Amino acid sequence: MNMYISNEAAAYMKEDLQAESGESVRFFVRYGGCGNIQTGFSLGVAKEDPVEPATFIESAGVRFYVEEQDNWYFDGLPFYIEWSRSRQEITFRHGETV
């Protein structure tokens, strides 16, 4: 699985989570919620250090990653983290198209 994050999304998340350059932000699977990738699950976000990252990307001085234990959630498809200007929020999507 490949992960992509827009510059706007990275900057927003860095500020919102009060992450310093060199710190890490994890995307993890939660039971329930309103996810659009796997029915019955959603994504959580936490500022924490990686243990066994399946994939990561660095942007705005922060390392964004998914742990190996949560890799199943994405079915091997690319994962995109973007900033929605119209909704003024972070959006997640996955699949082959950009």
C-alpha cells in the first residue's frame, strides 16, 4: 500500500495535533464510526512513535504512517489524505485514481 498526503493536509494536521518537526502521526483502525474504506470501521489519528510501520510518508517535517497491524484495512490500495477547501476538513480516500 502506498500513502499520499497533500501539503495542505500535512500542514493542517501538524498544527491541529501540535506535532513538532521530527514527530510521527499514526493512522489506525477503529471499530465503528463513519469510515468510507471498510464497512463497520473508521480511521483514528494519534501522535505517537511507530513500532512496525507498513508504510509512511514525510511531509511538513512530520512522519505520517500506518502500522503493519492496520494494513489490512486498505486492501493493498493507495491511501490519500487530502484537505477539502470546500468543507474545511481532512478527507480520506483510497483506490487507484488520484
